[in-house]
Amino acid sequence: MDNERIFELLGKRAARELTLQEQLELNKLFEADPDARFLAEGLDEVMATATSYRESVAENAVEDFITGVHKKIAQRKKERRRGIVINWRSIAAVAAAVLIIVAGGLYFLRKHTVDPLPNVVATQKGNKTNIVLPDGTKVWVNADSRLTYEQSFGQDTREVTLTGEAYFDVTHDLKRPFIVHTKNIDVRVFGTAFNVRSYADESSTQTTLLRGSVQVSLKGRNAKKIMLSPNEKLVVQNGYPERQLRQRIHDLPQIELLTVKPTPKDSLVAETQWVNNKLVFDKEHLEQIIPVLERWYNVKIVLNKTATTKTFSGVFENDKLEDVLQSLHLSAGIKYKIEKDLVTIY
């Protein structure tokens, strides 16, 4: 039993950074030692305790609480080194006792309830995952992405927040529209299949529709709404500051509505082939390709050359990074050097 691993996973869950794979790992650890759940429940109660109140809370009270927890953990580690079996139930009892003391001292300082923590699906670079939401909607989450939804999802509303890229196959429900929030746009649907791409390090936010219909709203300008039909892609340039909304229309970021062509084999388009583990580039510049490769292969790429005007197209399925770079070398004339997780292009 890797007790330190349980502490690490519980900490990541409390920080809302737990991936789907790590949640499955934590579940297996719980199955191996059911008493560990008592600790998890105690920590959940601690995290659910409000930390902002009308009256101020003495800083030393918070420090004493944290110090006490660290002392208990350190004591258990010493016992572990001496061969003493750790009793998770006793740790949970101590945590609960501390919680009761703290909650009792703060009871009269707070009068409001705390919303439960949202569910978060986060992927790292080099990893992808897929989930089924409570309403039956299927979601594929691309690398280096974060999907957040409230625990009440599906009861009255169906809303998620996305940073990165995800493909949605939404369960039809006329009474409860499905809404995807990103930094620059909101996408509203009732039942359809579409892809949303909204990475902070890319110049645009994209929505690609495969079937059904979606309504895209540009944030900061409620009157600006665009309806998409199947096989259409909306590209909105990022950097949509509020101050520009008061200026003339030609000062607004560029908005493009493009047509995409699905492949006969799987009815997917280039923008969604990543779901099938295919890396697709369609007349893209090197500067656009680099962040995609960084996320896909979990590497850092440094460009030590003047930007080229050449574009690159290609389809890669389960290919190694070196195979992609070699194709770039042959078609665009780039040179590269791979040193562990660092790639230099020159």
C-alpha cells in the first residue's frame, strides 16, 4: 500500500487537479484499504469548510491548524518507518476532531452554506481521455485540457467550462440546452456533435460542427451570435478586449466562417481526427504546428530560426515525433535536434 501516494492523490483532488486516470487509481487504493476512505471524507469536510467570513479569523488559528495536521502526518511516517501499521481510522478521527474544534470556533462567524466543489477532468500533455457526463453526453478531452462542470450538472442546467480542446457528442434535451463556456465564446446546443478548441497559447478559438446546429456567442458582445450548420467551422481571433467593443466594427478581431469536408471513411473532419488518435495538419504554418506537437508528444520545442511562410499538410497515426519532424524536414526544409524532452528547430 503506497500511503504517500494516497496523500498525493487526495491533495490533487482537493486542488481540483485530479485527472480521470488518477481518480481511477485512487478508487483502486480505496478498494485495497477501505479505512483510507475515512481520511478522504475528513479531508473533504475540511476543504468544504468556508474560508471567507464577515469577521476576520486570526491568522495564527489557521497556522496552528495546518501545523497540527503536518505533525500528525510526520508522526505516522515515523511509525511507518518503525514497522507500525498505520491505522487510517485513527488518522481520520484526529482530523475529524481538529475539524470539530475549528468548525466550532468559526460556527458563529459564518451564516452561509458553501457550494460543493465542481468536477474537473484535466489532461496533461501527451495524454487524452474520454468521459460520459451524467446526462449521457460523451466527451473526448484532448491533451493539456481542462473540463469543469458542477456536481448539479443535468438537474436544471447542462453547462461546462473548457480550457483546451474537446469533442462533444451531446444527448438531445430541448428543455436543458448544453452550453460550453470558453474564455472568448459560449457554444449553446440541444443535441449535436461538435468540437471546441480554445488553447491559451493559440491565436484563435475554433468551433467545428459535424451534425445538428450550434449557436456561438462572442463574449463581451451579447448581440453577436452566429449559427453554425453541419460541416462548418467558426474561427474567432483571440484577444477580444472589452475596450474594442466600443470601437468601430473594423477594429474587432477577425471572424471567419469556413466549410470543412468530412472523410468518407469515418465522417469526421480534420479538426476532429485527434479523437481517432490521428494528428492532422492542413496547410498550417510552423508556428501553428509547434504548440500542437508540444501537447501531443509532451515535449518543449524551441524555434531558432526566422519564421517561414511555407505551410505544411500531413496525416500521422501513431507516428513517433521524429517521423513528424522528418516530414517537416523533407517538405519545409527545417532542421531539428532532439535532446530528451527538448526539440530545437533551426
